[in-house]
Amino acid sequence: MYDGYLVMPWAPESGGGGMTFWDFSDPCSPALRGRGTSETMRETHAMGFSHLGGSWAVVDHMDPIALTFGAGGIEFWDVSDTSAPAKVSEMDVPGFFYPDAYARVSLSVFWEVPYAYVGAADNGVYIVDATDPREPRYVGQYAFEPTLRVGQVQVIGNLLVATAAEGPRAVLLDVSDPTNPVPISGGDFVARDAEGEPREAYFTNVANGFLYFARKDSGAGLMVYDIRDPSSPTRVGSIRSEGGGGYVFVKDEHAFEGAGSVAYVYDVSDPADIREVGQMNLVGDLDTATPIGNVVVLSVDADAEEERGSAVTPWQREPDTRAPRVTWSWPADGATGLATSSRVGVTFSEFVDAKSAFEGSVRLYESESGRRVLGTVSAQETIVNFHPFCPLEPGTRYTLEIPAGGVVDYVGNAIEEAFSMEFTTAE
């Protein structure tokens, strides 16, 4: 969702696609709002947004010549007019090569504005300065040792989480310097099932301080790790289901997993005791189940029936009136000795509207003087980040405040419980 509209990026794996916005005020009858097309858009597994100097989106990109020469990376769209979204720029990254769809291509992108972090399979993570999306600037590349085939990449404050595409491995990096990721000791681990066996996941998601793996090895299901101490990730729980996992999203106490032939709803209120509570079906390779209020948008990425690639289905009887809550922050509340280049991030209990997270609803200031820190706020799914425009003062205590009534979820419910946390920079 973006600005109250359902946004659906679409593209075949070989490239060429677009972005469609739908009026979703009546989920039983979505109405076309607008669409834009791009000959260079690639199948994208995540998309980020920015309101810095306009309204922008970022997705994966591949030039048509990639089939012969190999060229691709990410591309930026102007979404200020949702009735006519338009691509405005593209950036090829070094080492991109297709047709191997998983080896040396861009698979996802996370925009902790102004920096876009590109999950680039065996090439690791690329860093792009997208302060001006019309003229993005390549910053650098982080290559993992041993090689990690990066699928998902997410950033919460100073913490970058990179996980394997169709693999069991996860690596946590310190991005206190946003252009120079550093491995966190103890933060390189392999997801395991209840029997202690490593199990591949198709994709992952960070929610509430936990990392959810959508299992695809010897069944579907979830494997959940507590990453609130990034130096000591801890297995919390798992569940095995039939099928093979695709993507996983979390809303409040429930997780939603597309598993190929079926989509599952799990009760994850106790991650150590996960329980299946529902199933949903749509003909095709059902890999995506996105919760929006009391409905779920199902999408298949192959073998769909004609004109039935996506469908809307209820998962709860009553409309969603529950307010979103802040569930975790990084850096942690009370953290000390932080770099003056730090950013601060939080996770919410559910997806939040990207445009509702701005400098009025998410504030950073010096704790003693009350002086506001100028910066920019960005949101992607459940994660909200604050990036200061200038280095913070050394040896200074800061407060991040998220007041009640500001940030809203995908159906307009506003946060009711104000949140604040403090941290102190190094001398």
C-alpha cells in the first residue's frame, strides 16, 4: 500500500513490466487508479519508498540487452501522481549477469533513505546514494566471505540483515557507517528446524526483533530466530507445513506464508509454539500472501489461470480497527558509545503507510536541550528509519520519539501508544 492505494509491481523474470495502483477502499471491488510501464523493470522481491524531495519508489531493474551483455540493478519511479507513475532513472551495478536468475542479479532492494541497499545474489550487497532518485550515485559493494547468495536485505537503524535466496544462511552487519558495512561477531548463522537440521528458506522477513524464514526444504513452514542481540541470534521456534515456502509477512500475532500450492496463516503470538490457524488457495504457484487489514492479497508468480494472477480473500470476519505498535528498536533503548554517523530504526507490529512516517510523526532530538535533529524518515513494510542529515554530536544523549496519532497502518489506524527511546553517542 502507498498513500492509501494498493500498489502492485509486476514483471516477468526476463524483464519488462510496470507498476499498477488500485483504489482499495472496497477490497471486494478494487478499482484501477493508474499504471506505468517500464521495458527495463525486473521481477522485484521488495520495493522501497522515499518522500525526500518528492514521492519516489525503487524496484529491481534489468536492461533488455542483459540477455546478451548483462546489465541491470535498480530503477527509480516518480509516484507523486499515483494515477500516472513513471520511471525516472536507472542504475546498472557492476557484475550483473542474466540469464541465471539467482546467481548475479538484483533480487531485492531496501531504501533506508537516502541509501538504497541492493540484495544482489552472489555479488553481495550494493550501496547506492539515492538522495536524488533522478541521479542515483553508486557508492560501493559489500562481498561476503564465504559467498552469500543474497536474496533479502533489510536495514533497521545501524543493523543490516542479509539472508540467502533459497538457502539457510543469514548474516548480520553493522552499518553505523552506512557506506561501510562491518560483520558483527556471532552474527553469521544457519537456520535450523526443530531437529537441528539446516533447512533452506526461499525468503525471509524481519518483524518485531525476530527473523522469520519461509522454509522451502523438505516442506514449507517457518523457522524463527531472535535477533534482538545481533551478536547472538537464537533459534526460538519452528513449524513444518506441506508445500514449499515463498514469502512471509507478519501482522500483529499472525504470520502469512505463501507455500506454492497453498498459503498459510500461523499464530505466532508465542514464537516457541507456532500454530497453523488457516489456509487460503489460488490456482498457480502461490508464493505471496500479503495481509492488509482483515483481508489478504494472494498472488501467484507462475501457472495462473487467465486473468486470475491475484485475488483478495478475508482472513478475519470483522474490519481491522487495531492500532499499530512499535515493537523493537535498533539501536536498543539505552545504547551507548554509538557512532556519530548512526541512524535509528524501529519495527512496527504491522505494515505502516510510508507517507505517514515523516519528520513530524518520527522525531529525533537532543535529550537535554530538546534541540531537534534535522533528517529524513523512511518506511518499508514494518520498518521505519530516521537518518540525520548531519553527523550527531559526540558524547550526547538523544531521544527518538514517535507520538500517538501520527504513523498509521495500511487501513488508516493510527498509533495509540506513544513510543520513545534514548541512546548516547561516543565521546
